[in-house]
Amino acid sequence: DVVHSVACLPLGHTPCAGLLAIASSDANRFHADMGTEYLSFLGEVFMRLMRRFCHGQNDS
């Protein structure tokens, strides 16, 4: 009920490993006219962390 805008980021490239969704209660926080560089950067950082975590778990 309190989510009014969302930014969705694909994780990884082809194939996509998943989706990161960031929500806001502010209806104007995320919109189609926004730049995407920072969100793309966040998606890349998150994916690298997930790869490191998943590979570390598989090595044990």
C-alpha cells in the first residue's frame, strides 16, 4: 500500500540472473525520464557481490 514508484534492474547480462527492485513511497522518486547510470552501477555491484557469495558457498 505504501509503494508508489519502483526501479527494476536486471542482474547480469545474457542470460539475466535475476531482478533487483527498489521501491519508494514517494510517487516521484523513480520515473521513466530519470537517468539510469547510478541504478545500472548498483545492479553491477550487487551482481558481483552475489557471484562472490555464491561461489564462496559452493567452494565449502
